Amino acid sequence: MKINPDDNPLTLELFPTAILHVDADAFFTSVEQAVHPRLKGRPVVSGKERGIIACASYEAKALGIHRGVSLWEAKKRCPDLVVLPSDYETYSVYSKRMFDILRRYTPVVEEYSIDEAFADLSGMRRIFRCSYEKIARRMQSEIQQELDLSVSVGVSLTKSLAKLGSDFRKPHGITAVAGCHIHLFLQRIQLDEVWGFGPNSVNLLRKYGLRTAADFIQQPEIWARKMLGKPGVDIWNELRGTCVQPVTNETKHARLSIGKSKTFTTPSAERDFVHAKLLRNLESAFIKLRRHQLQAREITIVLREKNYRQDALTSRLNRPTSATHEAVTLVNQLFAQLYRPDTLYRTTQIVLSSLSPASTRQYELFEDPLCIEKCLHASELIDEINHRFGKHKIGLGTALFLDQHPETDRDAPAWRKQHLLLGETARKRLAIPRLDIALSDGPTPSPTDG
């Protein structure tokens, strides 16, 4: 099933469409190094508040330190490791600015995650009077110059091919795969590198002698459908250069679920504290639910132990709702079934599913519409007050137990939260980063090496 390089290409067209994928290199730690230039060239990791690494700089990766490794193990491997709390506020600012740079070159940009985006460049050569690859290089160069961030870029005919291209020459690489070169490029891509193939799919395909993405696309479409169903056919088409998933900059209203989770800085066996953390997640999830004008009928709670073992329970409400108070009783019942005394927990999570538009609210025959409307109005009023004075200024009474947990050095806030600009408060800040750059011979604040 191997492909000979002399075989006919899938298409002779270079770029009938041009899809670009941008992926920031070690985004969280790259932002930290941009904000704190003295950290450049040093092994840096984020995730101090969680006890496990959320992101590792390339200097840290070179020492065998990767995401998911415990901080204890990482410090053992590298005593000089710089460990920082995650500063998601600053990361979001840099993310927005990175996407804004992409929009200078095309109005069709799809924000895939905080550090990834797709962009449709089709036809933009006429405006910029250069190849798609040169447009990609200009994007990459501007991001580097303006944000001091390294990104990897892939350009090809579809999202799947573009994403493979951005991963191909990390870090700070550019890979442009023209239509007539797809069959050559995919010979160098292993099955487990293909976007959308999980371990089970890879194991299945390997049983039939397939090893590379090129092996897969050489199979008939009917075979791909038999093995992997419609998702497999979509991947088969995307890898062959047929766009199945177009880039869209429209807001995605069809959410499947809304989830909120929180990892404790120190694992806890205190029932009231764990319960309070779970209900705080519930409040945050319902705030987001109302912001998107949705309602939920199904609720899942998850309790994760210190050893990463987790238990979960799912239950349904009598009807969909967007009022926090209507879900509290059910969550309390689920928590009572899951919680085990004298067990150290590290994370709680709430997932709201079976979502529907809030405008489709209906009442059963024997329900009290007035009481239901009052609950909803109370939640909306709390949202309004919290928007003015700070998130969770008004919340459930269980929040009183959140302060009873002993603090450690992992509770230290991110550097940006400790160094406010004039007029900023703990809850209200300008959407700009504060750079840690020495402007004089005097001392300047610096992040803790922790």
C-alpha cells in the first residue's frame, strides 16, 4: 500500500482553495517570555496553581519536561526551572491581538482555540500580489515583530491539510502543501498525526496494513466509510484536498455543552470546601449559559481525586432552565451520592448539556410560572450586579466555605494581577498586558522563580 513518488498526484491544481492554520508555539510560556524578556532562553513552565505543568517552553521541553508532568518531578529534573501561575487574562489579550493580525489579511478567520486559528486566504493573492506562502510569512513575521511570539503556519487546500502543515516544522515553521504535492506530503505523515484519528481508529487501520496518511487516502471511499463511518469519509476527503469543513467566522450557536471546572491549589478532603467549589462551578456555568441565551436540562458533576481517579453522575431536570437556583437541589443530591469522606479531591467539574434556546421556554400543566420567572429574574439581576461590581460578588451561601481552605505558595496570583496599572482594580483591568521591562537602573518587579 506504499505510494511511489512517481504516481500521479491527486490534482494538478496548486491552490484551488487556500486554507491557513496558525498555531502558536508553546503559547502560554511564550507569552510569559514576551512579557518578561529576562525569561528568554530559560526553561519556563506555567501551571503552578494546579501542581502540574500546563505549558512548557521549548527550553524546558529540551530537558524532557512536558505538559502534564507534576511540578515536583519537573523541579527534580531541572532545579533552575521557572514555575509561574497561569495568567489567562494576559494570554487572552495576546490571543485576541494575534487573531486581529490575521484579519488584516482576510476577513474570514475562525478562532479554533486560544492559540490556534484557521483563515481562508482564497483569492487574497490578487490583493497582496504575492503567493499564499508569502502571505503566510508576512503574517508570521508581523506576529513575531508586534507580539514577540513564535507561531507555526500551514497552508493547503483544506483545514486538515493546513493543520498537518503547521505541525510539520515546529517551532516557527511554515509548510505550504500545494494540491499537486499532497500525495508526497502525506507519505511523511503517520496515522496518529492526522487530525481526527484517535487511538482506536489508528489501531483499526494498522490492522489492515496502513501506516501513513497516504496509505489511507489510497483506499476507496466506500472502504473508508465501512471502517470509520461518516467521520472517516470526511477525513478521507479533507486529506485528498476536498474541503468538507469550510472556514467560518460566524459565532457557533449550536453548543453541545457548557462546562466549568476548577483544580484546587492543594487537594482537600473537607466536604464543605469541595461542595462549595462544585457549586461555584455551577454558578459560573449558568452565568455562561445565560450569556449565550441558552437553557439546560441535563447536569453532570465530576469529582476528581488526588490520584486522578474520578467519579461522575448525570441527571436530568424536570424541564430546561437557565436559573441557577433551580439546579442547586439536584446538584446537592448528586454530590451526596458521589462524595466519599476522607478522600483527597483535586478537581470539581460541572457540565451542562441538552441545551436549547432560552426563548423556547415552556411550562408544564401543574408548574408555577410565576415562581419560575422569579427565579430566572433573580439570576439575571445577580448577573447585572456582578457585572457592575465584580464576578461572584453575589453568590450562593456556600461561597463562605471557600476561604476556609489553607493557602500555600501555589495560591499566589499571576504577576499581572499583582502589578496593576493606575486606576485598575482586582476585578477591573484594561485589556492590555503590562510588560516587565527595566526602563532605568532601579529595581523592577519580576515573576517568582517558584
